Amino acid sequence: MIGIISYGAYVPLWRLRREVISRGGRGEKSVASFDEDSLTMAVSAVNNSLAGMDRELVDALFFASTTFPYKEKQGSSIVAAATDLRRNILTIDSANTLRGGTSSVKLAKDMVRAGSARNIAVVASDCRLGEPGSVFEQICGDGAGALVIGDTDVAVEIEGTYSVYNEMIDVWRADDDKFVRAWEDRFIQSQGYIKGIQGAVTALMKDHSMEPRDFAKAVIYAPDQKRVAELVAKLGFDPEKQLQDPLISAMGNTGTAYPLMLLIASLEDAKPGDRILWASYGDGSDVLILKVAEAIENIRDRKGMKKLLASKKDLGDYTAYLTRKGLLKMDRGPKYSPQVVSATALWRDLDEVIRLYGVKCNSCGTIQYPPQRICTKCHARDQFEKVRLSDKRAKLFTYSLDFVSNPLEVPMVVPVIDFDGGGRSAGIIMTDQDPKELQIGMPLEMSFRKLFSNDGIHNYFWKCAPLRT
């Protein structure tokens, strides 16, 4: 039996109310913070999916997105390093298609079946932008979802798959486009979305001699609430009872990540024996038949959608949104020289910066970060072993406020933190915080973020954030 053995999601803390964008707007959408992008969110989702697992057993990582931070540099290799996977694994980027996540799941299933890999992590993440004033600005949200595909302790079996491609210009973004574009709505919905998914779903159910009544849930990509309800009705499903909530009003359409995040939301309530119809869309459709197994009970503790959607803060006004997305430049006072990124230094400090390795003294057991040659407690020299700190929680020991260094985050919180299990650090910045809510001893978690970009290089680093769930 091959299928999903674990899952993990990531929804940014920040939300923008749609009424802020335009009068009469309903609901809200998830918005990545100023130091987040598709890659940092992918790291969070993968880490959540691997909680409690032996990372040595992961043989491949596939990363799907339409908003990779680099046009020519593999994103999956950065995600693999940040999540501390083995060096000798297969890493693949799936780009330029909204169904890259589901296509990667199909590829992962086939590789496991063929014996090419034991476990494969598949992550999809996106930060798509809609032009100010457009429908896409209202709909597009940010987020990530990750699934681990394997053949041991399977929680959700993949029973069948079917794919079709549909070559048409409906929704696209050219190489030099910043914003998502689309053709006339009736054309793309009738000839693309509805026709494509309907044909694929009908063919797959026929191949497996199944009918809509055989499924507990239909998890289907939704351009909006109205269109998905129309499609489900055409397929013979009950929109009220069988359709998974598309979460448009809670987070928006999260692009490539959207099908995975909707599936994860459905799995949080799924019962053993339930069958799920799962369909994506993007220049065609991937459709999968899934069956929930008893092992679903073993992964109820994953970071899924419910808790992350409930853990949120209001971004506030439209200006804050435009500034965070880089669409509006605000005069924040004196200008400072841009920080320099050294590719050589990033390579040399990979374990410390990207993997967040500290060291543990073999003489006295003291954990310290950043790594040192001399133990801060017993003064032993070069007697250390590496310790991964990225999946450790921590507590706030003390902090200071910096009102000058970062114009996008005033004040910036510079904390001293104590890791659970030992280890104190004074070099990890705090993010997603409200200075008024800071309390000594409050629980924290690590979060992979972008410090800054310069000369085409993105400088990533680990920060700490108040514990969300």
C-alpha cells in the first residue's frame, strides 16, 4: 500500500480583510510577512510534516511553486538543507504550473512503487500577486502544504490517479510579469476549469467503477466559491455535504499549495474508511482517489490547517499590505547602505545559518549557539558534536528593542533565548511579534525567514517567533 504517511501545513500569521482592499469585500486572505516567501513557507510546512520522523529515511524532496525566489537556482536544495535532510537525496523543482504539487505526488507514488525511494517529501508553496484593483488581488492568498509519500504506516492510500492536459491561455504570468493575468472569465471557467476537471473526474470514476456516493469528501481546486459549487453539482456530488470547504473566505486561493492545503484540511476530520476525491487544476487536471486508513489516527498531532487558520493577526490597512508586498515604497527616514551578501560565507556557514546547527560539549553537555571552539562553561577545546536546533522550542530570557535597523519592522525585537533541553542564544532575531505582548519566559519556536536580498542573492536565516499552536 502506497500513500500519505504524514502531512504538514503552513499559513502565515497575518491576514488582510478584503473590505480593506475594496468596499463590500468579504472574508480575509493570508499574507506572508515581509521576511517570508514561497521558500521559507515551504521549509515550515516540511518541518511540520516531518515532526517525530527519522529524517534519514527521506530519500527525495520535491518542491512545487510558481513563485520560486530564483529563476535559475534550485529551491528544493535550499529546503532540503534547511530541514536537515541527507545530502544524497533527489531534489526536484516543479515550476510554472498550479498543479505542480499534485503532479509531484503522482511522481512520488510511482517512485516508491518502483523501489527508487522509501519516503518522499512533497511540498507546494506560493506567494502569487494580483494587480491592485484586480480580482486576483482579492483572491490570492499565501501558504504552503507538505505531504510525505511512502509505503510504511500509510495513513491515506492512493488508490487511483488520472491526468489530462488542456492547452489554452486562461491564467498565466509571463517571465517578466509581476502580477497574475487572465483571459475572459466565462471562457476560462467553462472551457478550462469546469470542462477539464469534469472530464478527468468522470474518466477516473469510470475506470474504478465508482460513483459520487462512494466518496465522503470531494477536495477540489476552487477559483472561487461559486464556480466550485457549480462544478461539484455537475459531477453529481452534494455541495453541502461532500464538498470540502474551499477556505476562500479564510485564506484565499494559495496557488500551487492550494490543493495540498485543502486536502490537509479534509484529513483533519477524516475517518478510517473514508474515500476522498482530490482534484487540482492548471492547464489540465490531476485527479486522485484516496482512501483513509487506520494509521490516520497516528498523525492527528500534525500542524494542519485548523490551528494555523485560527492563529492570526490583522495586518490592518491597505498601505501596510502594499508595503509588505514591495508594491509601495515608504519614506522611513535616513537611508542606510545595503547589506552585502557573500556567497562564499553562505556556503561556509551552511550548517550554522541554514540548518541551524548548534554544538553540544562532549565534556559537560552544554549546548551553545552559535558554535564555538571553546566551551563557554567548562572551557574544553574542540570537544563538540553538532545539534539541530531548528525543531526545538525555546523560551524568552530577555530582549531589547531596536527602532533603527529595520524600517519594515519597528521596533525590531532582539532577544536572548533559552532552547528547551539546553542552549542559550543571543544572535537570533524575533519575528511576527507584538512588543506589547512580550513576556519573559514566553514560549517560542524557530521559523526560517529571509533577512534581506542584495545583488540577486537571497540571504536566509532562522528567526524565533511566539509559539502559535
